[in-house]
Amino acid sequence: MAHDQSTARNDLRDRPTATLVKDVSELVPRLVRQELDLARTELSEKGKRAGAGAGLLGGSGVVGWFGVATLVAAAVLGLAEAMPAWAAALVVATVLLAVAGVMALLGRSQMRRAVPPVPTEAVASTKEDVRAVKESAHR
């Protein structure tokens, strides 16, 4: 393996500078396009996560609202048979708000996984490419 690398290095040293510059001018745009494709893919995946998180947050609000609108009346009326109506309403509201809170926490967790919307893999890959070019330039 080391022999292959030294042979490749020697082959590059034997090539004219104009040819090397031409090769670099062709390879750099290709590398930039590949890095941009990676960044686009990564941002798309993060956008999907953000959408899922937003959907869960919205769903928690809808479930909370409809739950309050329908179950409160039935639960309060049922519990009012065993306790004062105000206490029955308080018990039912506490349970519904706890369910909405859990859904909101799940949605927030999804949103946090999507931010910051920076293509971290593409940035790391680009930094590695720059480092590799700098190392080979120093040789």
C-alpha cells in the first residue's frame, strides 16, 4: 500500500505543472458540487425532522383542544356523581393537560434534533478536504 502511494506521488512529480493545474481546475468544481449535494441532502433530512416535530406540536394542541371540548363534559358529569362538580372538572382538566404536555415534549424533542439547520456532515467533509489539500501542498 505504501509502495502504491509513493509510486503515485512520483507519477505526479513527473507530470508537467500545466497538466497538474488543469487536473486541479477540473477536480475542484466536481468536489464543490459533491459537497453541495451532501449539504442539500443533509438539510433536506433536517427539514423532514423539523416538519415531524412541528406536526407533533400541532397535534398536541389539536388533541388537547378536542379532548377538552368532548371529554371534559362527559368526565365531569360522571365524576360529579361522586364529588362536587368543580372537583370533578379539576381532575379531568389535570389529566388532559398532562397528556398535552407529554405530546408537546415529544414534539420539542423532534424539533431540537433538527436544529441547527447546518449541514454538519458537509462542513466536516469540506474541512477534511481542505486539510488534505494543504497537507499535499506541503509535501
